[in-house]
Amino acid sequence: MEKIKYMFMAVLVALVSMTVTSCGDDDDDESVVNSLVNTTWTYSETNGDDDYLVITDETFTFSQSTARYTVTTIVKKGDEEVNNKTVNDYTYKYSNGIVLLYPVKANNALLEGTIERGVKMTVMNVSRNSLLGVYYKK
């Protein structure tokens, strides 16, 4: 009887351990979980004085699979004002706080962003190994 009791306990422990322990895929499916979708990140800079002023606004806007990088520059010289806007499209991959931006056009740079605390993104121009800018979530 004692032997049956120990066998029963061993089987019970084995069953409990199998139900508590499970094996699964811990990787997030980025097509489902992607915290960049429908977000906008901006950077603004103003240089100059009343006679000659340069205002630069840069924006990254993320959709499900693409990102749009827009740079708007306004140059004010006296009463003259010149506006310039460039738009570059990228595809991107996002994982563990790193976003890799692949240019749609061949002559655009490869970019890499590092997201800190979910609100600050430092973007490097990988092609030139230089800082592009620091952007904040809008």
C-alpha cells in the first residue's frame, strides 16, 4: 500500500509540473504588436535673427509597414520667405527599441533609430555614420 501511495504521489507531481510548465514562443509578432504604428515623432530648430531666420521642422510618421520622413524648411530674409519641403519614404522593422528604416529610393540613406522610454528617438544616418537628430513622440 505504501508503494502505491508513493507511485500515486510521483504521478501527481509529474502531472502538476507538466501543467504549470509550458513551452511557447516568447517573440512578439511585430505585425500584431508594433508600438510605432500611427505615431508621429518631431524635431524643430530655429536659427538666425530678425534679418535672416531659418526654421526647420522634421517629422517621422509611421504606418503599419512604412514610415514617412518629412523635412520642412522656411527661410525668412527680410520680407522674403522661401518654403522648401522634402518627403522621403521608408519601410521599417522595429524590435526591442530599435527601428531600422530602409529607403524606398536607392539614393536615400539607411537610418537607425533608438527609442528611449517610449518618447525619445535618436536617429542615426547609418550610411554616413552621423547623427540625423533627436525626435520626440507627439
